[in-house]
Amino acid sequence: MPLIRLQTSVSLAEDKRQELLASLSRILTESIGKPEQYVMATIDTVAMIMSGKAGGAAYAEVRSIGGLNAKVNTQIARKLCALLEESLGIPPNRTYIHFMEVAASDWGWNGGTFG
């Protein structure tokens, strides 16, 4: 049920995309502490401008039923920004991250909801 949705202006080869997806999933598993079998990670390449300038940039949404708080969010932000800088060359100041707690009854899976 944790989800990380990454949108970036940087084009990725398929092998790099798969490697990055695995890293995103691990970041959530390690930071939130939920089993990886419930984690979903997505990556979309999109047109993007930040600070009035084109170039490498990223927007990420992190959603979870529980597990998010100031300490965890800071840990995810630090790890995610380091990963994006290392793997895509996107500096941390060109990355926005939106964290959202979701009610269990508002998250569907396997023909039902979690709550």
C-alpha cells in the first residue's frame, strides 16, 4: 500500500528504469517499515519546467496508510534526493516531494479496501 510515483524530465533506458524502480521500492520499505510485497513504485517521463528553466527535474508523490511522519518523510526525502542526483543527475533543489497519508478505507486492493 505504500506508493511512490516519480515523474521526471530525464529519459531513461529500460534497464535504468527497472533499477531505479527497485531502488524506489527499497527506500519505502526501509523507511516506512512495511513489507515490500505491498509497495508499488512507478516512473513516468514527462515534460517539466522548474524555476522557469528546463532541465533535469523530478516530482514524487509518496502515499501510505500509516507510517508517514516528519522523521520518516525527512528520511525518504534525503534518500530519494540522493538517489536521483546519483542516478539521474537531478540536484536536490530540482525535486519536489508530496507526502500523503491515506485512510485504509480509501485505498483499494484485491477486490476490496484495506479498511
